[in-house]
Amino acid sequence: MACLALDVLLVAAGVAAVVRMVLNSVLRYRDSRIGHDRARFVMVVGGARRRTEVIPRTRLQHATASASPFQRRLRIATFATRTAAMGDLLLRDVSAADVEALLAWVRPRGSVSAACPVDASASKKD
């Protein structure tokens, strides 16, 4: 009799864990947000516990994007960034266009002359 009660308890705990994982996944997807301006990157990670991270652009050390085959099929990706103080920050299931825009924003911007050298002889008109 005790064995049957233990089995029922384990099954109930397993079902509760699965329901909690599914609910947390749906909330995390629904409540996650990203944004940036010239100086700051803001990331809200949802789920059962919501966390807001505001990171100055100068503190971002590294940013990457990755996508599994399933994410590529849905045109979404995972954006990851690293700071010295907070470590790695992940935002899953972001649209691929948003991830590309974020990566372009994070990339260092050089001067125009360094990016596109102009031939001095071609610009002179005689």
C-alpha cells in the first residue's frame, strides 16, 4: 500500500514539474523583450521570475547569435552577450532580423575613411 502511494506521489510530482516547465517556457517567450539606444542595451527576460538588465554599450565585451536547425526553420535565434560584471546574458527565440540588428549595433564602428579608403588620385579633378 505504501509503495502504491509513493508511485502516485511520484507521478503527481512529475506531472506538476512538466506543467511548470511548459508554463515557464510560454511566459518566458511572451514576456521577453529587447531594446537599445545609442548608449544602452536593455533586456527583459520573462518567465516565472522576470529580470531586467540595463547594460551600457561600453560594457559589452562580446555578442553572438546562434540558431538550432529548429530555430532556423522558424527564423528565430538565440542572442548572447557577455559583460565582466554580469557574465553571460541569453535571450532565446528572438526573430532573426532583430538579432542581426543587435549584432550590427554591437559591432564597433570605425571612421568612414578607415572603412572605405578613397584613392586620392581619383578624387582630384584637373
